Amino acid sequence: MKHMRSIATFAAIAVPGVLVATTSFLTPLTPGTLDRSPEQVRMPTADTRVVCPGPLLTDAEAEGTDAEFVDDSNVSTRVVSASAPISAADGSVSAARLQVADLGGSANFDNPASDGFVSGDDSIAATKLITGFARPGAPALTTGLETVEGTSGDLTGLATLTCGQASSSFRILAGSGSTGSNSQLLLSNPGDVPVQAKVAIMTPSGQRAEPTEVSIKAGAQRAVRLGGLAAGADALGIDVTVDGGVVAGSVQETVLDGLTPKGIDLATSGADADRQQVITGLNGKDVRLRVANPNDDLADVSIKAYGPDGETDIPRSSMSVVGRGVAEADLGDLNATSVVLDSDSAIQASAFIGQDGKGGGGDFGSISATDSLADSQLMALPRTGTGKVYLSPGQGTVQVRAMLDDGSLTDPQSIDLNPTGTTEFSPAEISSEAVRAVVLSGENASGSQANGVHATLVVTTEDGVSAVMPAPAPAGVAYRDIRLG
């Protein structure tokens, strides 16, 4: 179900930039509009730094060794970066300065603050650090997207990843210790000093052994082969914690069935553990849910699915997950479906969609549960295949602006939400020109079957399928109350 409201509807609110007002930070106060007490101070906005993991690793890669990249002319690894305009507390509008550099190395390019910027689809041969520089009163509305595309050989398929921010703790629901799967945990340290990370593996039978300690040098990436930590486990959840520092993490998985390629994937962490998780964009074959239970006791989980025409029957309406473990549920083939998972205890969830390939091959893509849409989120688009954005059931509208090759934003358009089902639209519908990224706003939207409205883009090619989630809302505050004295 897709509905687009006239641009004229937004004539009164269309502005050159995107106003900051998300649940992740306090709305900036425009000077002179409100009285501020002496107990309010301006807090600094934060730069946005994300890490794109780089080319796929060979199956020979083992824990503790340096990365050995695939040398295959039929595999292309590319990165797109973008910076969208955002309004500051003083009313000025600008897109943040954006820099792309080798992790631990020199800058590839450094684009100054502008009216808007989107890069080319640049080939890469190493891990990249993308930094959006905040300015006073305005965080950086920036993102990076990695695309890995294989057209023949063992690595046939498509993998896309919204490059992730570094954190002191996170959980990724991806990877496998099964025969035929080459699953690697990639840990990148964007800092200036070495860090020590602990890696704990969650399996269908619970946590596997004690956490493994991994040291990551400053400005370096470390690979951990997950098959060595959880051999034979079909489904994994990877817990990473860091003392005294942060790392960015992702999981790479490539799968072979004998000599037949069965897909490539890149995944990172999604929404934090909560009693409810929402995943949208389930549009493909052999859909699987994966749920992690970070608690000590058994977690019972209910599952509801909403297709384009409303709630739909699925093979599983509930599942149980052991403490400190993961479980999967097969949902079969689905079309434009959102799922809502509810539990009495905090859980985390992801899903996998599949696509048939040539000669008995195939591909799969992971989709993380997401936070509900904030007022301003940026999503870069892959420069390959055909993509559709899926929105979970809701009331109201989601505002969409397209970013074009020159970095400019189109006038806002509105997508009317389906209160009982999943809404879908193509970014190509937003503009007659090539759309390189979209800015999504959920300010006028509310969830009808779950908390908030959630968005995912699914892209398909002849050889593969993958998903892109919006970059998290930018972090920062303008003023905050404090106690003086």
C-alpha cells in the first residue's frame, strides 16, 4: 500500500534544512524565544563517526591475524557518504563538514560545510572512518553506506551495510558456526590508544564458554573467526564489551553449500534490548527471525506479522529463548511484511530474507530491529539494483526528502501510513532525478500496532538481496538543566 500526499501540503513548513527534534537529544532552543534560567548551560554537540569495515575476508582468516582481503575482480566493494543540511540553535542551516579517511591513516577527502553533499560510489580496499563534524548548536546529519557486490564465484551476492558508530558495548545477531559458513566478527578501533574487548557468544543452547579477550591496536581492525568460538552452532548472537574505550563492530558472513555459493552478508547492531522489537522489510524467500535473550531466565516471545493488507498468518506466533541464548523461527516466504515481537523481558531481534540465484545458488540479507523513526534520519542508497522502503504500520505520515547528485534536497513529500499494514514506496518516486539518499522524518507519525514507526530499505539485483537501515538520529543537545553550587 503506497500513498503520496501533494508537496503543496508542506508549503507552510518546507525549509532549506531539517529541524532537529529527536528523542535522542534535547530540541535546540532558538536564542530569544524562551527565557533560560542561570541553571541552564549549553552542552556541546558531538561529531558523528562511523566505520565501514572494508572488503570481505578470506575463509583462511583466523583470530589474531591481520586481515587478508579477497582478491577477486568479480567482487566490488564501494562506499557512499552523505551530509544533509540541519538547523542549528541560532537558526542557521548547513550540512556538516564530512571527512572520509583510512582507519588509522590519512584522509581520502575532506568536504567543507556546505548546502548538502553526497559522494560518488567510491571503490575501497581498506577499512574507512567517516566523520561528520558537528558545529555549535547542531549535530552532524551524516552517514556512510558500504556495498559489496559479487557477480560470480564463491562470493556471488549482494551485501550492504549502514556503517556503524563505535560503542563500549553492543550485540550483533548474525553469523553462524555451521559448516559452509565463514563468519567473521570485525572489530575496529577508531581511537588513539589500544583497547581490550571481551567477546561472548550466544547460541541456541545458551552462552558458549567464557568471554574471549581481544586486543585491538589504535587505528586498526581485528578479525575474529566465529566458527572457532562456536563450531556447529547454527545461529549466533555476539556480545562485545570494551573497558575504557570504544570499538565499531560488524559481522561478515559468506556461505557455500559444497561448491555452490549461497550468499554474502554484512550486519551490525540494531535497536537495544527492550520488551518490544519491530522489524520491517521482510520481503523475500525463507524468512527467518533470530531473537536473543540477554537475561538469565527463559524468555517467551509473541510474534505478530503485518503485510500490505493487514495482519497476516505466519507459521510461528510464539517462541521461547533460553537465558543468554538465541533462537530462530522460520516464517516462510513473505511479501512486504513487518513483524512485532513482544516479551515480558528485554530481547533483541533480527531477521533474514532470501533470494534464489543462478545454478542453484542464492543470497540472503540480514535486517536488524530498528528504533522508531525520529524527526530527522539520513539513509544513503546503494547505487545498484532496485530498492523499496518499507514502513511498519502507523498513523499519520512520514515526510521524505530526496538528496540528489549535487547534494541538494527535493521539496518534502509525505507518505501516508497504513494503520493495519506495511506501507512501501520506491525512492525513485520522490524525484525524476537519480536519488542518492533520503532524509526521513517521523515527526508526524505514530505507531498503530507497536511503539513508533520503523523503516528499512530492501534492494535486489539479479544476483542478490540486501537491506539498508537508516543511520541513527544524530546525537547532541543545546541546553540542559544542571544544579549549580
